[in-house]
Amino acid sequence: MGSKVGSEKIGRDNGYLYFVGKDGYVWAAPMKHNKSGRKKKVGSEKISKEAGFMYYVGKDGYVYKAKLKNFRK
């Protein structure tokens, strides 16, 4: 579905949602049922983001990008 962008492997913990922030780094935010967690930066590699693509952390821990279907500038 997507193509691998990052070369850094991110370790994943239960109860966190992983995403690529506006600054280009990977962040972990606690899910609603995780009351004790805090938002934290987990990746040290900066991802350069392009318009029209969605960025996500796959099950294997690497960052991927996928083209958005209905993207308009």
C-alpha cells in the first residue's frame, strides 16, 4: 500500500498512537484508555513531508507514506 520512507525502526508500546508530527518527527500520544501516559517524541530521524501523502508508522516499526486519493491543492 505505501512506500517506506524512514530508515529508523520505532519500538511500539501498547496504549499509544504513533504519528508523524508537523515538525517531521515521530510522536507517541496516549490513547483514551491509557490514563497514565503522556505525549512524547520517540523518533530521532526527521521525515520530510510532501503534500498529498499520508504518513504512518507500520506494524514493523518503519515510517511509510501513501498517496491520498482525493487530494487537491
